Amino acid sequence: MENMQPLFFNNVAPQGSLNQNVSAYEWYISADKIFHSDVDGLEDFAKFFGMEFHISKFSLFDGIKSSDSAVLARDVKIFIGPGSHCAMIQGRLAKGVAIPKIIVKKTAVLIDKIEALETKEFFQCILQSFSTVGETNSFSFRYASYADNYTDFNEEGKKLGTVATKIDLAKWEVEES
């Protein structure tokens, strides 16, 4: 099989108000001391190609408002290259070990400093699958709650602000900032 990396890694500048001269963004993941890198500030992280993250709510709409209804949070799927983390992921999957927190960051270099454009934190995670296609590995996990943060920057690389959402899927509690 051919290498699937180009399908999952878009080497483009971040969208929004960022200057077109900004370097391409990169994805990083951290979980339970499984990953590592030589990047300052991201030593417990590893670069990965991309992810699938999907949450939806089935609602009935009566023309005035929607009613509360079922929530669907699909497993998160991560696409990553080979390494020792593959054996660690498979071991935790086989043992059914809960991972307290998995952190995913979308980063870019702004004014010679790595900045997080997005940070997703997943809590009480259970690994669900692991697979390999060519040189690309993927694994998926289920989670009980998550926090999702997005930070905006201006053209000079100055932070404009962060917007966040926290959702507990077990209790169905939602916080926004």
C-alpha cells in the first residue's frame, strides 16, 4: 500500500487573520507519557498528521426552538507515523487502561515562538482501535469529557483572545467562555 501521509497532512498556513508569511501549522499529541519530541515546550508530545473529531446533537425543531435530544460523540481518530508509541498504544488498548488526559494541539510558529492555535483536552479516555496502512498508523479513543480552546492572533502574531468550550458528555454539562 502507498504512504497515506499526504492525505492527512495539509502543509498550509493557518486560516483567519494570520499573516500569509506564517509557517505551516503542525499537530501535536500528548497522552500518559506515550509520546516524546525534541521540541522545546512539547517534550511529552509527538507530531501527528491529522485527526477526526466529531460531535453532534440530534434535535427536534418545532419552528421556534430545538428540543433537547440525543448527543453523539464519535471516537476521536488520530493519524500518526511509526514509532515506539505504537507498541505503547497497543498495550494500553489490549489491557483496557484508562488514560486520564489526552491533549491535542494545533501549533504554528509566530514571531519565532511556537503558539497553540487550538488545544483540545480529552478526559477519561479509553483506546478503541489501532491500525496501520503503509507508513501511517491510526488509533481511536473514546472520552467522557473534553475542553476545546481556540486562540486568535493578529497579523503581527499578538494574541487577540481565546474562546473555550467544556463539555461533560456523562453529565451533559456545558461551559463556554
